Amino acid sequence: MQKGKKYLSIFIVFLILSAIIFGLSKTGIFSYPASFVSSAFSPVQSRFLHFTIGIKSFDNRNLKEENLMLLSQMSDYQKLKEQNKSLLDQFQTSSPKSPSLLPADVIGAPSFIPGLSAPENLIINKGLKDNVKVGQAVIFKNNLIGKVEKVNQNISQVMLITNSNSSLTVVTGNEKNILGVLNGEGSGEMVLDNVLLSENLKNGDLVFTKGDVNLNLEGIPPDLIIGKIISVEKRPSALFQKAQIQGLIDITKLSTVFIVSGQ
Amino acid sequence: MRIWILSFILLIMVLIEATFTTVPIVLLLLISFLVLEKKSWVFSAAFFSGLALDILSLRFLGSTSLYFIIVLFIINLYERRFETANIYFVLFASFIGSFFYLTVFDIRFAFPQALFSAFLGSLIFFLISILSKKEKLGYKYRIGK
């Protein structure tokens, strides 16, 4: 009986403490103590993760790198061709500002079974003190990885484009004139949806971001690679056609990413 | 000494959960600690490990602590009437605790992860109970000497 009372009092004390902290955390009062803890742990997490990435990425690295480089060059070529055409026509005006990139270490990539299942989010070691804001794009080379979802003083959470809550407007096709909506499906999968039946989607076509940036160039920049089409689902009875998209980057092997910080 | 070793294991588990996995291994460890140790320090361990997880996973501070403490208290209430230090109870408690944890914190595939957690929880319980038995035997041996 005595033991039960003791447990009850301890339970009540910790319950009240947790509830107070939970209530006050919404006001941001604990952001500095929390940043102290996260800055103390982030180097350990980073080493932990980099060690496992080093073990995993031993095989097929060169081939994949080469493949990625070729696809990137292809997209650059397409981009240059379009830019050239636009400049010749004197229609495109150059942006007065160019976005700057902030490198960040990946310190967490939680997934169901690490190494087997794909993560839905990444934790990176840059936060408010590095001027990271919610909604900024996170890239690797010229591939979109995701966007910043939550930020505290020292670390941020990145929602990957494969996350089931992720959705963005994309373009595809040789002329980049086929518009669609890319939805994350979880487990590292993506679907291109809302594409008109009259459009001609082809396997192997690259999918790019359409772009959604504000005046400070923050948000998702245009022409970033999302992935390539691996299968098309076109039914005459449906309103739109769909396509499965495969990313060109193995997110589980990333140790550094870049935040598009605008200005 | 023993409490420091268990706290160190808990800290490692916090780091592993925040870095690698969505499976609630810290909760599984706390359930096994409570069922085997039956000590009040498990509540303080739940409180602090929950806070650490909240910080490292960018959740609202105190949310994981609240969840851990409530789950442990429910297990504690159950323990007053029934025997909880058996693998069937741990299997059940790990499944229910993990399922609601994954649902509350909006982690996908809650059911398969909870199933996996139930088996992992039983394994953790099994390993800790072996270690506890060895330690108790060693203690008896030293007293006997």
C-alpha cells in the first residue's frame, strides 16, 4: 500500500512537470536549454550516422555517382538550351539575386529498420542561428531532397519529398511543359499525379521542380531534379494519368546536404 | 553503480532512436526496467529520456515524457493486481505502448512497427532478466562468502 502511494506521488510529480514543460515549450521559453542539449549531442549523432553510411556506401558507389553525373549533365544541357532560346527571344529577364547554399551535416535519418526502409525525415545540424527558416529547400547537387519542416536553434528537421505529407508542383517532358503534382508515398516512393491524359509521359523522362519561391528567393527553386519516370499508369476512364517516380539520390547514404537560403 | 550502467544504456538508446529508427526502443527499455526493477527511478529515467528525445527529434518539449510517464503508470497499476514480470505481459505492453506512441507522434506504418516492437521488447526483457539473474547470483555468492 505504502509502495503504491509512493509511486502515485512520483507519477503525479513527473506528470505535472511534463505537462508544465509541454505547455511552456509552445511559448519558446525552453529554446536555449534545448539548443544546448542538441548542440552537445549533434556531433555524436553525426559520427554515429557517418560511420554507418561509410559501411553501407562501399558497393557500387562509382557507378551510381557516374550515372548521377550523366543525368545531371543532361538536365544542365536541357536547361542551357532553354535559356539560350529564351535569351535569343529576349523574353527571359535574369533574376537580380542568386540563392546561396548553406551546407549542413545529416545527423539523423530515422526509419523503421535502418538500412532496409527509407527515412521520411532528416535531421540536420543547422538551425535558427544559421538563419534556417521553415519552407527552405534542401538539395544535393541539383537534386531536391526535401524542405525544412521544423527548426530550433541548432538543428532542423527536413521533410523529404518521399514523405507521405509532401506535395509539390513539378514539370516533365522534353520541353518541360507537362505539368503535374508530385506526391510522396512514404517508403522512398513518389507518384506524379494530376497529369492530363492528352500529355505524353515516357519512361526515363526526368521530372523537375516547377519552382515556388518568394521575393527573397526562399522556397523551392525551379529546375531541380526530382527523379525519373519508371512507370506510367494511363487509363482512358480516369481524369488524369499517373506515373511512378524514382529518385536519383540514395537518401540513406547522404552525409551532407545544402539548404537553399535565398537572399 | 547499477543505476549508472542502466542510465548509460538508456542514453545510448535515446541516441540510436533519435538518429536511426522510428521504433520506440527507449519506451521498450523503460517497460522492461519497470517490470523487472520495480523501482521509482524508472519514472525519472522516463522523464529525462523523454525530454532528450523531444529535443533531438524536434517535438514539443515534454510530449514524449508525458507519454512515457502515463504508460509506465498504467503498467504500474496493472502490476499491483497481476504478475507483470513475464514475457507475455511485456509482449502485450510493448505492442500497445508502441502502437499508441507511433499513432500519437504520427509515424507511418504503426501496426507493423508495433508488432516488431513487441518482439524487440520481449528480447530486451529477456536479455535484461538474464543480466539481473546473474547479478543477483553474484550478489548472493558475495554475501555467502
